[in-house]
Amino acid sequence: MPVITDPILLESATSLAKKIRKRELSSVQVTKAFIKRINDVNPLLNCMVDQRFKDALLEAKAADDLIRSRKYTEEQLAEEKPFLGVAISTKDCIHVRGMLNTSGLYSRRNYRAPKDADTIALMRNAGAIPFALTNVSELCMWWESNNLVHGRTNNPYDTSRIAGGSSGGEGCMQAAAASPLGLGSDIGGSIRMPAFFNGIFGHKPSKNVVSNKGQFPQPFTEEQYSFLGIGPMVRHAEDLRPILKIIAGEKAEQLNLDEPVDLSKLKYFYQENDGGGRNVSKVDRDIVDGINRVANHLRKKFNSPVEKIQLKEFRHSAAMWAASMKNDSGYGHVHLLGNLKNPINPYIEMLKLLFGGEHTFIGLLIAIVEKTQCRYGSPKYCELVSKRNKLRTDVANLLSNDGVLIYPTHPTVAPYHIEPIFRPYDFSYAGIVNILGLPVTSVPLGKLGSEGLPIGVQIIANCNQDRLCLAVAEELERAFGGWVRPEISD
């Protein structure tokens, strides 16, 4: 893997935007640096699946011209266009006008988005320049980014490992320093698992704060919509807050992101595992040690109690998530695999795999398993939803407006390719937070683990208390170092 030699690639997006405004760097210079980096690393990693480099450079020149014109003061630009001239990437399920929007589905391989998603439009208004699209799993419903349109994405720390999913291409892109900032989406851990596996920061916002309009697939019901969230994926914690403030749009005021957070007055809780979830992997020793290092740091620095807890219902996370995803719309995964036109027969499509086929094995397996799970409205469904609702209340009462929970993002470091098929429920450490509707940030802990792969934690707060997650993330970056440059050798 090419060594990072250009210092531009090491800067935060916030820092780059400031230097562009001050004319210490040009937008064209910055954009060219990241384009070169993508061209250097993508043959190895396969994280980028579409680009608009030519148009991005023209827009970068326009940004430089606007700054030179002095039509706006530096202060006005910082307020009105805080990311002016900074390139942005996003995953291949979020609409970027004129770019592919396949969501990893073969029947959509030539489909291009007619207009920007709401979040992309907001980032454009803030001056950011879309320049690259990143890989996903088929229909964004698996935690390895692999599909029949673009192939498989590799982890930049070890190419025999997964980059995660469904925002795996974006997590990989950020970790490889091939994009200044990115957006992912998350309905069951799709931001946080790639962030964790790739050693970057990723934030899933509170429910219903950031618009999901302009994604494929779209949730079928309002409840599913509340589980899904678009959020920032970045190498530097200081970028999380300003990006979230932009993409939240008019609802940003609900989050009070500019309100200072006194970390010495927060209540800290931590839980090392889910309590024994069925068919869920045991939490790696490195991750448990990382959680305890975080707890010890917070105790010593802020002289605050950090309480070890065990929320017993977390062991049912996978079952509660699966039940919560059920709905009465009449649509399911077979309809999505048919591009919402004609539902596919997963058994026939499995046979077609012997001769090629148009779907991934795991995509078809999900459709088959979906039929075997509890049905919407059944006694088992009602039991699991009741457990979820009680857990929502318990966690909300625990955290209140001044508490955070430190919890594993995933029980293991990045698995080998294909390995997730044999441990499908490991996503539940992340997925449980979606159905609770809470904000959560995946935070890397600097030093790589014993397998040479990133480790980290997720920081969970109560609904609309995103600023607490972000403040703790910034503190842990200062304490432990955050993102670490990947180096690969044969």
C-alpha cells in the first residue's frame, strides 16, 4: 500500500476548509491530492466505485475563484460555507446527481441518480464538492461490502479482512486517507461497524433528525425510517460536529450542538459484553481491555465515577432488531432484490448461482431467512417489541440528559473475508442502538490490537444528546490518538 507522503492527506476536513478560506491551500490543490491518493490505493482496496473528478476540479476552481474575488469575508465563508472547496465522498446508496446509484444491485448497475439526496444537497450548500462514490453490500443489508456490480472491498490494514458494511467502501476510503470526509448510512450498524473495522470515527445520529430522503432502498414504514440514519464518517473527531450540524438542517437546533459539554459532570457507564447473546461471538480481549482503558482514563482525568453495568436484555439484541424490522407494508427483501418491480424467488435464484446469477449468496440467504423469522403481529413479535420498548425506557432513564454508555461496537476485530456468514449475529452490538433510536459514535482507540487491526468502542447517549457522544469522542482522540495510518506489507 502506498505510503502517505502528502501532508494534505493527514489534515482534518475542518482544517483544510480553514486553510482554503485563508488561501494557504487551494481547493484545486487539495482535490488533486485526494484524487491521486484514490488512484494509488483503489487498485488494492476497491473502495471507490464511481467518480466525477473532472467536474469536481472545475467546482474546486470555482471555489478558489470565489475566495479570490473577496465577495465574502473569511468570517462569512466560515459561517455560510464552512466546507467550501473540500471534497466529499459517500456510499453507493445515497443519491449524488449524475452518479451511479446501484446499492450493489445488479439490475441497477446502470442507474444514475437524477438529483441529490437531502444530505448531499445540504453539504453542497455548505461548499463541499462531491467527487467519489464508495462500495456497499448488496442492498446495504450485510456487513461485508461485496456485490456483483463492483466486487469486494478490502480492509486497508489487512487486505485479507473485510472493510465492513454496508458503508464499508466509505470506511475503507477514509482509513486509507483517500477522502477528506464522507457520509454513510446506518440501520443496523452500517456506519459504526465499518468505522470500527477501519479505525475511523463514525456517528449515527438520533432518530428522525437527519433526512433519509434520497436513498435506495428506502424504509417501508415510519418506524423503519426512525431506525435509519445518515451520518459522518471521518478520520478526525473535530469534523463530526460541524458535518452533523449541516446535514441535520433545520432540525439541528434540537441537538444543541453548540452548547458546551462539561465532561467532568457527565455520568459514565460501561458494559463489556451483551451478557451472552445466542450465536454471538465472545468479545475479544483487546476490545475488553480497550473499554477498561477508556473507563480508567475518564476516572482519573475527571475524577468521576465510571460504573460497570449489565443491561441483561442486550443479550436479545439480534432477535429484537429482527422483530423491529418487521412491518405490515407487504414488502420484504424479495421485493428489494427485484428492485421493487417483481419479487424474486430466492430458491430459483440460488440455483442460478451455479451458472452466475444476479444476486449474492448472502443477499438470497437473507431473503430466505426473513421468511423463517417471527411474523409481524405474531405473539413472538409482540413479546420482542415489548422487550425492546422496556429496554428503551430503561436506557433512557439510565442516561437521562447527562450520561453516556461505553459499549463494544462489535465483538471482534475485522473478520476475514466471507467469515461473517458463519457469525451473522455479531452485528447485534451495533444494531440494538438503531432500534432504541439513540445517537452513538464509534471511536477508534489509536494503538492497533494484537492482530494489527484497529480496536475501538461506541459511545451511546440519550435521544438528541448527540453532543455528549461527540464530546467524549474528541476527548478519547486526545487521550489515545484516534486514527492510525495503515501500513501493509506482503
